[in-house]
Amino acid sequence: MIEQPYVYRRAELAEPDWTRFPGWARVTREEWESAQWQRAHCVKNIKQLRQVLGAGLSEGFCADLERDQRERATMSMLVPPQMLNTMAPRTAADEAGFTGAFYADPVRRYMIPVFSDRRGDWPSHPYASRDSLHEAEMWAVEGLTHRYPTKVLAEVLPTCPQYCGHCTRMDLVGNPTPVITKHKFTLAREDRLDAMLGYLKTTPQVRDVVVSGGDVANLPWPRLEAFVAALLEIDNIRDIRLASKALMGLPQFWLSGEVRAGMGRLGATARERGVSIAIHTHVNAAQSVTALVAKAARAMFDTGIRDVRNQGVLLCGTNDSVAALLDLSFTLLDGAGIMPYYFYMCDMIPGSEHWRISLAQAQHLQHQIMGYLPGFATPRIVCDVPYVGKRWVHQVARYDTQLGISYWTKNYRTAVEAGDPLALRREYAYYDPIHTLPAEGQRWWADRERDRAGSGLASLGAGLTPAAP
Ligand code: SF4
């Protein structure tokens, strides 16, 4: 046999044993598989985390978490039991070394961030900002981002059943934290959704709607079904994608009778009208793909929808290796029939430097994962460049690796550049994490920030100003 850099092994899916946690020692399968039970038992604070995990979780970890929540976190804590159960899945909570396994866990790294995870030198990039993709600037009506010529993103609600520490929409999604206030929609939900439908009816160049938020699993099902049914009535809409991390974080929702029946109705109408409905989920680590997640994905295929695809986020310490990305992609594909689609580079929000990787590393990962998966299931690694949109990482126009600045171009206009004759010739910048740069580049950024501070100017990035390196 020829030796290969990556060795494919088919993984058998299972549900980790939730009774290994003292707080769930008596939880029955029926309770576990109920979406209502899962929602009612989400972990929202340190006290609840300790109640579930018991004394195996050290005081030091809790203090680390408490400091992060006080000084750094841009998202409040919300972890469904289904997700918590996939953390440190092979370690009993009362085993010596549980805290170590929990600290090292790839899912814990992004769902329950602690202060010691973050960079002490540059917790944020100077150009980090809330709404780093400027989505609100491109709202055609409140919550409807028109950023590409033929497709829109409908933010139908600002909540999710789970909150990820690195959430791109930290500006809008979730509850305020001690360091981040949240933007609030001004229109009532019904008025917002009606305005979105009104815009789509009168904008025939839009053919593709990503129904997102937040996570559509938090919209009461009848309201979500009515919104999607209304989209299906609009002749120009040919693709509808429902964005739900909950397919993994709360598969019990997608497995419920009400949702399956409703998706069956939507799937039938979509087929009749020749429209594609797909679910886009967000899985970052292979261990998150459990038997229940696969069951939920298959239940959705049974409703006749076109596809279930995964859009993961590249996160340092979670999946920034060839093996982690290929393990995840194969597990999604083999075990659950979910199409590996994109891996995004983590966006430049405040406090994200410890998660972000450089463009050079993203290009390397893309190169290394080629040729293992079928071509149709080989995920593209993309950089969502502010004011540009998604670009494949090898599409960069210029790249200054010393300063970690990549330059990108675009081939369409949004309303923001409608009157800008140079929009299609301009270069738009994206920034590598400073700690990944050569020493000279790091010095350049440190000097620049020092000069700005000396001249009384705030750091360019909003929030969480970096400490002097
Ligand atoms: S599920 Fe998506 S929208 Fe919700 S917190 Fe996570 S990344 Fe943000």
C-alpha cells in the first residue's frame, strides 16, 4: 500500500453517552430526543455548566471562563445538551484529567471560550469591527442584505438555539455581553418579513434567498413555513437555502413531527414549481456529527428537499489541520449525506485573533485537502472579504506576507458602490492575524498602534483594543 499524508477511515456514528455527566445521569432517551427537553436544559451560565459536569470541572476552568465572559466574550453562553455532550466525548466527568480534556476539546474551543484561549498580545486585530462584513450597510430593507447581484441574505430573526463564540453576526445576534451591546431591529418582525417579501417581489434580478438569522430553528415553525411558502410564490426565486446550525446543535428540532411534516409540504411545493430548497448547516468538528445529526439530515432528504450542505468556519484549535478538515468532510458525507461545501476563514470581529489563521495557511489547507474527497464534495476554503464577498483563497490579487495584508478585487457592485466608478478596479484589503507575521511585520503593526495611541487616535478596530505587544 502506498503511504499517504492522510489516511481515510470510515467513522461509525454514535451518540456519546450523556449519562457520563452527573447532571444528566438519569436523563432518558425519550427526554434526550425531545427538542423541548433540549431547549429547556440548555447551559446558559457557569452555575449550570457546573451542575451538569460536576466536580470534575476545576475551579480554575470556571474562573477562566468567568473572566472571559466579563472581559472578552462577544456572545453570551448558550449550549444545547446535544452539543455539550459532544465535548470530551471519551472522558467521564469524574475521571482525572477531565478538565484537561475539556480545555483541549475542539468544540469547547469555540462554543465555551475562556480567557486563556485568547491572545494576550493582540486579542483583536486593529481593523476588527462589529458587523465586519458591513451587512447592515447593504440592507435593502431592514435585515435583508443585498450583497451579490442575484442573491440576498434574509436575517429573519436575531437569535439561535446555540451561540458560537466566533459568531460573525455578533453585532446583531444573541444577548448583550458585558463588553458588547447588540444592535436591535427597529421594525417589528411581521413588518420586517413583509418588507423583505415586498422587496423580493419587485426585484426580479434576485433568484436566490438565504433564509438565516440567527438560526431559522428559532422561528416558530408555522411562521417559518409561511415565510418560505411566500418565497415559493415569488416567480423569480429559484433557490432557497435555510441556514440552521441547529441541524447539528439541536437535531431534535428537525426531527420533530411538526417540522418534518412542514418541510414535506414545502418540499412538495418546491418540486412542483421547480425551485430548490436546501438546508445549510454549520459543523466545525467531526465529533459533532452524531447518529442523531445523521438521522435529522436523512429525515430532511426524505422530505424531498434538494440538499443539505455544510458551511464550516476554519478555527485555530478546532479544525486548522488537514486531518481535521478531511475527517469532518468524510464524516459529513459518509455518515450523514451532508455535502461539505465551504470552510470560511473566521471573520475579523473583535476578540477573534486566537481563532483566525493567515491566508497563507488557508491556502495551504486548501491545497492539501484536494484529491481525497470526490470533486463535488471537496469544500472550497473562502475568505469573506469586507465589501467584496466570498472569494476562494487562491483568488487573491496581491499578498504582502510581511504585513499580512491581502488585496482582493470584485466583479459586481452593491448599492454601497452604485455611484463608484472605481468599484470594480479597486483593491479591498483583508488582514492576517498579527501574531502569525514575521517579526518585522509584527513590529510594524506595534509601532503603528503605538503612534496612533500617542496621537490620541483610538485603535482602528472597534472594541477590545489590543494590548501593546
Ligand atoms: S449559529 Fe450561526 S448565527 Fe448563531 S451564533 Fe452560531 S455562528 Fe452565529
